Amino acid sequence: MTTTVDARTTAAFNLGPARALSCRECGHQIPLAAEFACSECFGPLEVAYEFGHVRREDIEAGPKSIWRYRNLLPVPTDVQSYPNTEPGLTRLVKADRLGAALGVRNLWVKDDTGNPTHSFKDRVVAVALAAARQLGFKVLACPSTGNLANAVAAAAARAGWESVVLIPSSLEKAKILTTAVYDGALIAVDGNYDDVNRLATQLAAEHEDWAFVNVNVRPYYAEGSKTLAYEVAEQLGWRLPGQIVVPVASGSQLTKVDKGFRELGELGLVDATPYRVFGAQATGCSPVSTAYKAGTDVVSPVRPDTIARSLAIGAPADGPYVLDTVRRTGGAVEDVTDEEVVEGIRLLARTEGIFAETAGGVTVATAKKLVETGQLDPDADTVLLITGDGLKTLDAVADRIGPKAVVPPNAAAVTEALGL
Amino acid sequence: MTTTVDARTTAAFNLGPARALSCRECGHQIPLAAEFACSECFGPLEVAYEFGHVRREDIEAGPKSIWRYRNLLPVPTDVQSYPNTEPGLTRLVKADRLGAALGVRNLWVKDDTGNPTHSFKDRVVAVALAAARQLGFKVLACPSTGNLANAVAAAAARAGWESVVLIPSSLEKAKILTTAVYDGALIAVDGNYDDVNRLATQLAAEHEDWAFVNVNVRPYYAEGSKTLAYEVAEQLGWRLPGQIVVPVASGSQLTKVDKGFRELGELGLVDATPYRVFGAQATGCSPVSTAYKAGTDVVSPVRPDTIARSLAIGAPADGPYVLDTVRRTGGAVEDVTDEEVVEGIRLLARTEGIFAETAGGVTVATAKKLVETGQLDPDADTVLLITGDGLKTLDAVADRIGPKAVVPPNAAAVTEALGL
């Protein structure tokens, strides 16, 4: 349910319907600010709202981006008047051929590769930037190994902000280029991602005008993932799917998709029909899946070893909330091998013409496994979230695919190569 | 103006408002068919229409893809009920920071990197596929060196069609992978692009159920580019821009953008205000720019030598029509060096957070040159077409950009590297 707002907290910032930050553990509330941990219990803070009357027709008449849902996000009403990358409203594709391959009667793919830097990170960064502007920050920053780096550097460039993006110096050259091109302060750190992450927390404390999107403005940033739920429901004709499969890295996205669906029901924008949320992980980094299968609430950290690097968070901050969500909704968490991930990428490409990054392969392969093990209902309306683009993880498929044949330049050779 | 349809020709196929194919040279008309050259004079054939009453509100209530304009395209009314990649309705970004850098008061960027395979080719291929289906074809095919290969392979996969994609065997591995992943018949040909193109024409003649999108169904395919014009006008609030800069490869896109603007005026969907169309080429493949500057109607073929490979057509089929269009509208054709292309890519990324392929660099750099030489009016509303994605041409920038610094994992080192 929507968190209730204490009368004591007032909105000192213009962040639309957002009214306070509320601790997910102890419920303690503080006024809107650049805080991410509860001062009472160190639990994670989440945005609490007082929504006005939100109508379908106002949303439908709004911008063709996530800002059509601005009255459900911690952003000012005039958010679209500030320069931003205008992400969202990506395709929801009815995936009959993939559905037939998986044995799911009615299947949709939410294809977030159409975003400005080709991943869902454009959504969360756009919300973080909008909130950071109101909170008085001047620099947009993050630690990242890929998609987030792209999204932060691009959003800052578009807005005319400085950016500071920290990456491990060992990062693949393609990911460095796709961030460096935006000309922000891209800093390569001699260390692994954990080192980079620690450094970000330290720098956030030292530089009060630096908004590290996934650190000190994380409560606002995370809310951007709700827009995936809003769009799925609107694109289905204002109804909730019966099942949704979401990749799990920190776990934030899965919990926010659930939050988005619940809000739509509470606000009367959709009928509050039951839905089941499923989490997808790569076996080489599956702490949440492991905990789910063990029937425990405790997510034990792991050392990631998987090609699905955008999901390779060994100590997922929202892991316990993922477990809560899937258990409450009757879903599950499942994991798949790197071999299955590659097959998932290829299956999606072959059947629907969508080339996903490794995280998308995890989602497709997990859906397949969930059907085969009887966990996913083949007769329920089902949505798969494809959150990033295959162009960024070409290495995953590079050794598996290529031309069917190499031929001399004559028609007979082509015909023969095709077995015609 | 819209080509008048002879009473003799009747629509044997369900292709919406399309009524005939009309020769652009002699005006001879034939019934709708899979033909591309005039039987009388060998001139190129173009689709002629009889449009019904098309209203803004019907378009606005339509699909969030190019199919909102289905009543202006050679496709059946129920086109969106067949599986397709649903391209279009990409961002039109108000580009104030780029505008300031170029000295253009009101500038917009049409960002077609958001399409399903990240180039405008998804538009033309979607229209080609829809028409090919009606014309009785069973296989989708093309010769290509990149963007078109991606788009054809993806669209065929989504539709459940076989595809045959011919590429030069020397193509970069990344472009091979981004086509091969869709699992069609990708054939590498030992030869250059001219060899591959000739082979396509030969195969199109031999295999009557193969639709080579840019050969035997080219008249339909080419119409897809009109949707760029429709979207620009709708996204500007149903009005035409004063100026538009379009990259020139075969020249087809530029002429179709002009055709789209004219149709909107003729149908009363916008006021038929004057607009000027500008063409952009790389100096290393600038046959149309050369002819424009020489004041001639004759486009002499060149051997391409430029990093802008998606524009590297040395003998552009629609070159003379580009000259007609820019001269009629008061525009121009200009060209820029590869060095300027890279600077154009970087300028667009730095100011607007949009990472374009080399063709986009050509467009931005050409716009800059057109302003500097007084050819582009800095006070007129101006649109730049960005038709493909930088992720596909990383090599163009690989040697120029990178991290600002490589530092050890401590905060002081970061602060020092940033000069703070």
C-alpha cells in the first residue's frame, strides 16, 4: 500500500506529490531531503506521497515519455520544461512467436532498448536529475560498469550539468567510449566495482553539490522504475498483467514495479486484479534466487561470476524486499546458467526481432525455466521486462553466431549455400 | 504535388490509399505491382495515391508508431494487426544547447536512434514488409553494409518470415553480429558493396517470392521515409519547420521528407508554409554536393572514401531529385570532412546527450558549415535528422575519446584529477 504521510513532514521542495522520505524498516519519516538511510535504524528510505486525483485521460494527453506520469513521481509538475532525455513510453510488443516457443498463451515483451541510451537506466536517471535539481545539486554522478554510466553522462550533457562518472579501469573499451563521448568527467579507477562504489559514497559525503544518483539521491532515482509498471498497465489497455518477470540486480526495479502496480490499483486507474511477480537472476550471481529456494529471508552475499554483468551485484541491497514481494504475490525467483542466457538472447532475437543485452537473456531464459518447472502459469497474461540492449554486450554472442555462408559473388553460389 | 492517378489503373492489392506506380521521369502509370523501373523510359517508379479525408485527431488517436500515418502510406488499413517492429514516433528534441553552439535560435533534433534496431531503416523496412506481404512475397531480403541488414533481419524475425541478407565479407564483426543474431540467412559475399548490390538485382529476378526491400519493392520501401516528415510536423504542433537538414546517401530520404511535407500541406493537415531542404554529405563521398556547387543537373559517380559508411553511395540513384528539391525549396547541399564528422558527433553528444553514428556527425557538421557560410538562416525554425546510432560506428571516435584520468581508488585522487 502507499505509505501514509505524517502531518509533521512538509514539502520544503517542489517535488510534486512527494511529501516525505519514509524508512522501509521502521516507518520513521523525515522531510524530503538528500538522504538515503534512516537516522533511527539505518534502513533504506523511500519516497512517500500524497497523490491528488489522477485520471487516465490526463495521463494519455501528457508527454510521450515518462513525464506523462509526473503526478505519480517525485518531480515538479513542470518537469518536462527542463531539458532532459525524455525516456520511456517504449514498445510493449505482443510476442506471439516467443510465446509459442515458451508455451505461454499471451505474452508481451516490454522493450526498453528504445530508450535514449538504450536501457531502463534512462528512466531512473531522468527522475534522479529532476529531483536533484530541486534539491539544489549541481553535478550528476554515479559509480557504474555500463548502462548507468551511459545514462548519467548523457542526461548531464543534455541538461548542461557537469557529470562525474566513476568506472573500474578494467572496463571494456566499448563501454568506456559510449560514456566518454558525452564529454563529462569520466574517471577510471584502478580497482574493482566494489572499490568504485565505496569511493562514490565517500565522495558523496565530501561534495555536497554532487548528486550520486544511486547513492545520495537513491530514494528518488529508484522511483523511476515505477514507470515500467505504469506503461505496461497503460499499454495493456489500463489493466494489470497476471504475471511479470523482472531481472534482479540490486532488486530495486522488481520492488518498484510491484509498487507501481499497487499504486495504480489504489488510485483506481486499473482494477486491482491479482498479479504475480517473478525475479530472474544469472546462476553465477544468484543470491536472491538462492535465498528464495532455501525459504529464508536472509540474502547471503556472493562473488559474481557471470556474463550478465549488468546484474552482477553480489550483495543486492533490495534482496530481502524482492523475497517479500515474490512471496506476497505468489511469484518466485529463479536463475539460469550463462549458456541459457545466451540461448535466451538468441531465442528472443530469432522470434521477435529484439536484440537484448545479457540481462534480457536472463529474463527470457528464466521465463522458459519457470514455465518448464510449472511455476509460471502458461494461461495467464505474462510480461517480460527487457531492460537493455544487445549492442552493448556483443561479446556474449560473438563466438556463437555469424554468417550462414561465405560465397563468391554469383547467384548460383547463394542459392546453393541456402540449399535451394 | 501529389501525383494524379489515372482512372485506368485500379488497386488489385490492398495497399490502403496507394493506387498506382507512376514514373518520376515520364509520368507513365502502371497498376500496383512489384516493379521499380518504368517500362517506357526506365525511370524510377513512385507510389501514387488517392488520399481520403485524413484528420489530425485520427492520427493522434492512432498507434504510437509510424502506423498512425497508415492512411498516408502504401499499406493496408489493418497493417498494425500483422506482427512488425512498430518503429517510429521517435523523440523530437528541442536542442537549445546545440542551437547555441551552432548559432541557431530554434533548433530541434529528430532522434531516430530510438527505433527498434536504432536507425531510420526500421521505418522503410516496416513499410516494405507490409507491402511485400500484400504483393505475395514470402522472403524479406536486401544487400547492405549495416543498418539495413539489421532492420531487415529483425523485421523478418518478428514477422516469422525467412530473410536473406547479403553483405560484403569484409564487413566489421560488430555489424555481422548485430545482423546474425536474428538468425536469418546472412550470406557474406566475397566482393565489395557494388558486387553485393548487383547480386541482389540478379537474385531478385530469379526468385519471385523474394522481396529485396531496396530493389524490387523499392517504391514502397522508400515511402517509409515520409513518416520522418509527418512526425516532425506533428511533434512541432502540426506545422512545418522553416529549414531541415537531411543526410544524403541514395538521396531517397531527402526527397521523401519533402514529399511528406507537401502532402501534409495539400491535405490541410498543416499550413503549407515555405520550407527549405538542405542535403548533407561527407566530402569523401559528395557527388550530389559537388553537382549542386557546380550548378549542374548531372551527378557524376565517385568512389567513396569516408568514415560515414552508411552514406557512402558513390552513384546515388536519387541524386538528381535531391538537386531538384533543394533548388526548388531554396536549400543547398554541403559536405564536410571526416574530421568535421567526428567533431559533429562529439558536439551533438556533448550538448544534447545524443550519440549519433557517423551519418549524424555529417548532418550536425554540415549544419554548422551552412550557418557559418550564411546558407542556413539562424532565425528560422530548424530541424536536423539524426538517422542512426553511435553504438554501431564506435570506431569513428575510438581514438579520440576516453577517460579524463585513471586514478587509484581514493577520493583525494579523484578530486585532484578534476582539478578541484
